Amino acid sequence: MKNRASSHLLVILLILLFEIAGYWAIHRGGVLRGYETSTIGAVRDLLMFVPLLAMVIWLSRVMNYSGQWILFTTAVLLFSIGMLIQYRLYSDPEYNARNKSAAREQKMDALRTRYIIENYDAAKKQLMGLPATPASSIDLNQLPRRAANYSIRDALTSSYTWIPIFSFLAFGVAYMFCVRDGFLLWLQRNSFIVVLLTLVPLAAAVVTSSAGKALGNMTPWEPSKIPFLLGFAGILMARYKDLGETYWGIPRARDVVPLLVMAMLPFVPFFALKDFGQMLIFSGAYTTLYLVAVRRWPQLLLFVGSVLLGISILVVGALPRDVQEKVPLLPTIARPVQTMLPARIQQRFHLWLDGFDPPSPEVSWWKKDYQEAINGDPQLKQLSEQSPAMQKIVNVDVWFDKLAFQPAQAVFGIASGKNTGRGLGLGFPEVIPIADSDYVYAAIAEELGLTGGAIVLLAVIILVVAGVRTSLDARDMFTKLCAAGLTAFIGFQALVNVGGILRALPMTGITLPFVSHGGFSLVTSFAMLGMLMAFSHRNARDQMLAKPSPGVPASPLNLEAVE
């Protein structure tokens, strides 16, 4: 596709048409299950394309954008898929209902009625006290239907209205600031202060958060991602040339220690929060920054080897005991590491490697949760005390009720989706407790199948490739590092999310960029997109200025900053 605003504007309009078709499919699926979907909610979501189209016009006409439009188009595709899935889930009366059994019974009544009308003959219907009509195709008006109760006031006060709007504003603000040379120079000169200031929300998160969450369902580390990345990129730019002075291939301590200290600062709150997922994402982003800044092979091999060693130690320590016992001496080696790992991380690894086989109630990291569950239910406690066999049954029930239910339902849903999916509105993603956020990819794969999941992954890959291209085209080290870091944040976050749902990685409770529409995650994703597009525009502008005019000899370029 040509890199023209008109071409990508046409693609966004096509996405809008597919979105409308998707909302109609969800409406029909809801009627078949005995409930109406909200027209107000659908119109609210479709109106989100108005500011998106306005941003295309603003970028092309007002800001004279000349960078890669594919960045914006792929983000809009992911965002639209996310809106479709959010609408599907929140239209279902069972999802987030206080009385799930009653909501499910209503849906089952509609499905039973439909089956009887379509498949029972006149005699059988007469025996059931129904009109003696022959089996015929269903008329949707014959089905019992629960009316939608989503009002205009609900739409105006919903976070699913205002968070996307704030995200679009964050995109515009990030673009306008990062396209200016003066702002980027200020960041480079004050990078250390920027890094320290970002520790304020992280420190507040340690005090106010529970299991990595604060302010309801919002993630407290999201506001710190971009500023800390900018600050660390500025510090790394100021010191990366000194890393070239090595002794036996190892950089001098006075050059490495400040960078290590700055890189480790955000991990202190993450250890306090026991948030393994964010540690993975930040580690991936900072590793990417270091690999971009340092060009000498001895240093790269040393650094990559150190990272792999650290990961290996963590994985070995978190492996379940029965897995460790299969390798001689491994339990002895892993025991010291295992005692230092938080219980939350050991839970994640057990869910990953052996999630359908619950641990013994005597395992240290599971014993507390198990005891809390049975102490809170006298009947469970009485059953568990009857015999070891009954205790094992109770342990399985508690395990799947507290920890293993969500990943198990996600795996079953993805498997049932097969190649083309059950169809929008016809699957059962509502049984996954947080399918709109952490497990949104499982909902997509169930209803749209392997095809829909592949489209999401392809869009993420295209976005990451465009971000890498932006980093490679940068003509100064600071822009190169920032573009690489932003791309790494988006790419690693998508990798950790999808990998956890598909059981290729431990599940860590990370949202899918642009698709999950909750909390600060969407705001941060669009702010990162605005920065990437600003850097892409700067690259295109620099290339145009460096291109010699006809009859004018080319002037030598100063590439010292990126060498």
C-alpha cells in the first residue's frame, strides 16, 4: 500500500464498514440467545471513528505528516477489534452479572424455545401444550427477549466512552511535543530528573495497590512507562560512547554501574507488587535499548549471556517440584532460588507448566490460599477433614475456583473456535471472568477463530516492523533509542499477553495493546503511537532535507550521533 493519507483513509473506512457488519452480527446473536444488544452502545462505539478520521485529516492537512501511515492504520484496526469484543461481552447479560445463574437460565430458555420451534413436529409440540405447528425456520420475534437497559446517561458516564477520548487526546499531545526539536533536547538534558519523577507514581503504587492494581481496575505503572523510557534513553545516549572503552571486552564499572542502577529502579516497586508481567516487559524494553546503543560484539554477547543466565535461574527456581525431580541435582540447585521467589510468581509458573494438576495443600505458596478458602466455607472444611481422598477432591475444586478457572476456560474457548470461530455473539467468552481485559485474545479466538486471532497477531507484527523501521531510519541516537524502546514496549506486551493465553509463556495479567480498553493501558498505547508517528515524521523530514536539490551538490551529513 502506498504511504498516502488518502489510501489509509480508505482502509479506515473499510474497517468501519466491517465494524458495522460485526455489530449487526452481535445483535442477531444476542436475539437468538434471548436478549437485545444496546443500540446506544453501538452508536457510541461507531462514533469513535469520527475523531479517528479527524486525526487523519489533522495529521495530513494541518501537521503535514509525511511518516509511515501504516502505524496509525494498524492501531485503528486493533482498536476497532477491541471495541467489537468489548461490545459483545458487555451486551451479554451474563457477563459481570451479579446473578449469573439467572442470566444464563434466561439465555437457555431462548435457546430451548428456538430448538423446539425448529425441530419438533406438530404432535410433539401439542403434547407440550404448545401450538401444533410444523417444524419451521425460526422467526426471531417468536423468541423471549430481554430488553437492553443501557441509556444515554450510561454511555456519557461510562469509562469506555471517556478512556478512548482521553487516549486520542494523549495521541495528539504526544505527537505535538515529540515532533519538536526543543522538547527532545530538553528531555536529553534533563533525563535524570525525568527518571526520578516517574518513581513517584510507582512508589504510590506500592502503597495503594493490591496484586498490581490500583484505582479500581487501573494499572499504576502505565503512567510511568513513557517518562521512564525517555529518561533512560537520554541517560544511555549520554553514556553509550563510554561503553566502547572496554577491558577484555567488559565495559568499565564506572560506565556500567550508573546505567544498571537506573535500569533497576523501576524493578523495586515491581518486586514489591510481585508483578512478574511488568518485570518481563520492562526487562525486554531495556534490553532492547542496550542492544541498540552498544554495537561491539563482545559486549553484546556478554550482555545477552547475562540476561539468559538470569532468566534460566528464575525459570529453574520456579519450576514445579515434580518437574525438577526429573533432572538429577536440579532440586538441590533450585531450592535456594525457590525460597526467594514470591508465591505469586511460583503460582504463575505452576499454572503454565502444570495448570490442570493442582499442587498439594502442603505446598508453601498454595497453602495460604487453600486454608483461606476452606476456612471461609465450613462445608468445604468438613469435607476436607473426612479423608485424604476427599481432601484431594476439595483441593481440586479450590484450585480451579481460585486460580485455574480463567486459563482453563480460555484454552477451552480457543480450542472450540477452531479455524473460523463460532461466530460473533455465538460463542461463550462471557464465562471467562476478565475476557474484556487480560483474556481478550481468548474471546477473539473463540468467536473469530484462528483467522481472527491471526489478523490480530499480523496487525501487531506489522506495527512492530514499522516501529523498527522508524528506529533504523532515525538520524540521532536519542530518537533511535526512543523509537526502539516504544516498539519494544508494544511488542513485548503483546507477546507476553498472547503467549500467556496460549500457554507458551506464564500468564501474567497483562493487557493487549490497543485491544484491551481498560484503565491507563489504552491511553499509554495511543500516547506511544503518537510518539512513534512523530519520530517517523521527523525521519521523513530529515531525509527530504538531506536529499540534494537539482544542480546543488549534496552536503556531508553529520552521523556521529548514531555511529
